[in-house]
Amino acid sequence: MASLIIDTVESVRDLVEQIESVTQKPLIFIDLEGVDLSRDGVIAIMQILVPPNPVVQLIDVHTLGKEAFDTSGPGGQTLRGILESKDYPKVFFDVRNDSDAMYSHYQISLGGVIDLQLLEFASRSQKGRFVKGLAKCISEDGSLGWTSFQKWQKTKDEGQRLFAPEKGGNYGVFLERPLSAALQDYCAQDVLVMPKLLAVYGRRVPSHLAMQTNAETLARVVLSQSANFNGKGRHMAIGPSFAWNRYVSRILQCPFLSRLLDKN
């Protein structure tokens, strides 16, 4: 599993240059790991995948701190600027806690977000009441095949044994350096599947719900930045109530989702 640790200012600069050198703004797939990932916890690692490059960049936020986000590339761009820009479409799975942590600790206000969890919910013919977790989405829609899925499950189990308290682990391992090979693989593998999920849900979601999904994503980001946001509890599993009249005045702000609207 190809991954690269980004733990120096020079390597951050190289990553920013890679992103800003692409003629057409690339889709950027992002996930975070940490200890109690929220305003009350710690961001340890930010995983970034920028296809067609198959290597997952593991940004060591715990080591770099603000330099992870404020180091400029040759063109003057920073990772903070990319994360906040609406011009760079960024794909998360349930953006809420990631957004909460980035906004609270580094004052990053995410823009241009595509939330895979909401896309999956919108793509169902029968919505139900609850959203799905990433593991369920990967098992149902990741198109991994039996052998690849078993490998994915093994990597997930090995990682969880290191950090999950109910399995004898401790989340503090995300702050230990060097990061173990098992945790590197754990961090990388979910981001590698996210492009496949985006392709699946992008084909399924109806055009009018693509717009509504974008509005719900914006609402999630705003909510995550509010003083009373609580990222834990059963309420996090309740899906949105799509109602067209709530969205007719919204302007579609995500270039990728605007292309979905044109498919029909």
C-alpha cells in the first residue's frame, strides 16, 4: 500500500506544488486521524490522495502543527488556502468532526466540500432514516472483490487493535513517532477506496438531489463550526430530510456537483 509521510516543511511545500501545478483543479480525497478527533482532541494525521497519483500523503499534523497548513508552495499557495477554496473540490466521508477539529485548532473554514456519506444517502431509492458508516459503504459499494476486501478488513483490524480501547489499544499510538507501518496502512487504505465510492454514488444520485446534497454539506460545515456542535451521539447517524423548497434559492458552489447536474 503506497503511502508517504509528510513531516517536514520541504515535503509540505512539494505537496502543495503538486496540487497547484495541475492545470484543472484536481479532486482531493481527505481523511483525518487523531485522539478524540474534535475541538476537544488532537489531530494527528491528515491523509490526502490526489489522483491519478496513487500515493496517499500522510501529513504529520501532530509534528508540523500550523506549518502543515501555512507553508507556501512555489506559487504562494498553502494547504490552508486549498482547504478553504471553493475552487478545489475536496472529498470527505462525514465532514463534521474533521471540520470541527480543523476549524477549532487551526481556524480552517473548509470550502468546496463533497461529503460521500451524504451522497450515498441521496443515491438510495429508499432513503430510510439513517446514514451509513464508511466501513459499511466500502463493504457494500467499494467494488473491492473478495480478496481485496479481506485484505482491507485485515488491515483495519490490525490498526484497531493498536488504538481502539475496546480491543486493548490506545488512541495515543497516533501520536507516537515514528508512526508504525500498521497505522500507516490503516490511515491510507480508506482514502484509496473513496474515489470508487464517489464514482458509484455520483452515477446513482438524481440531479436535483445532487444540489440538495451540496446544500446539506455546506450546512454540516457551518454546524461543525458552531459553539454548540456535538459530534458524538445517535443524532450523528440521522440522515437529512430532503425537501426541494428548502434549496431552490441556494447557489450551487461545488464545481464537481454542478457537473453531476448536467448528466441528465
